[in-house]
Amino acid sequence: MEEKEREEQSIGKELAKAKNVIDKFLYNCSHSMRGPLKSITGLVTILKNQPADTIQLPQHLELIQKTVNKMETILSELEQFLANSRKELVIESVSMNEVLDTILEDHKKEAEDKNIRLSKNVVQTVPFYTDQERLVMVFSQLILNALVFNDSSKEDRYVDIFVRVNSNGCHIKVLDNGIGISADIQKNIFQLFYRGSQQSQGAGIGLYIVNEVLRKMSGSITVNSEEGCGSSFFVWIPNLKA
């Protein structure tokens, strides 16, 4: 009986913790959305009040588009956070090449707009079983993170993804030559709502989502980075039917 009570108390604490995180997350997302909405409202007001012959329409539309993109990033993070919190693992056979091809295509335009080269190098000779939806979350967030924190002062900008699959699991490395992460804040980057740079576009939860998703997949993530030189993220995901 005592063991059952301890188990129930433990479950209760976990549920309370999860509810607290979700409440904080929803509040933070709501707060993060207000800034972009105010920006759009301000730009629309300018367009309405300026004489037609003086309106710089392309510039204003570009600013509105950038603001909308920021809101889409926040909403996407919200969807991924809730999906990971509520859904059970769905294990299936995954082709890493096919998954990455789809994700890279999704990010192709943004990479081209920023003059960033995307590449992949995948070696998979054995079946790999994992939760594909969560795998997509991991890749998408890491690639998006690399695109956001690119170094515009460099002519040759790149994001390279390396994948090696064996019977035990999958090793992933996402390498970029962006702005990098200073040593004193690297320990914070997987924390909820942490923003390490003014270039951040979302609610400060992208890498937190990656870490939480990997925890559910029994995986792990580490980072090696130098400010001004770029970052390398190393991911391990076990083969769940190995």
C-alpha cells in the first residue's frame, strides 16, 4: 500500500510539474505574440496615414512579412511543445534520407534568401526504428536554429547535417559556421524561455523542445561551440527495435 501511495504521489508531482510548465509556456507565448502584433498594427497605421505618392510599399510589406514569419515560428513551437507533451511514442521504420530531404526542402527558401548552403550526408545500411514525428521536430528545430543564428559577415555560410545509423542507434551532427555560442551561456541554451541572442525569433524554447523530445525518445544532445566560429550539435537516438 505504501509503495502504491508513493507511486501515486510521484505521478501527481509529475502532472503538477507538467501543468506548471504548460501554463508558463502559454503565458510566455501570449506575451511573445504581442510584440509582433503591435509591429504589424503600427506598420498598417503608417500605410493608412501616408499620402499614396510617398508610401514605400515594398519596404513596409517586407517588414510585415518578417513579423508574420516570427509569429509563425512562435506558433510552430507551441504546436511542437504540446504535441510532445501529450502524444505517446509511435515507433516505425524510418528512412533518414527521406526525412531529411523533406525537411531540407521545407527550409530551402529561407536558406537561399540568407545565402546559406544546406547539405546532408547520410549513411544508413540497417533499419532504424523511432518516432518519426519527433525526429522531424529535432531536425527542424536544429536546422532552424542554425539558419537564425547565421553570421551575415561571412561570405560562405553553411549548415551541414551528418547522419550515421547502426543497429544500436543513430548519431547526428548538425554543424554550422554561424555566430556561435559563448562558453558562459552554453549551459543555459536548453532551458525553457532562454534567449542567448537578439537574433532569436521565437519564444526562446526551440532547443528546450529538442531536449525534451529527445528525452522522450531516450536520446541525448550535446553542443560544442565557439563564439564567432559556429556550433556543432551532437544527437544520439537509440534504435528502439535494435
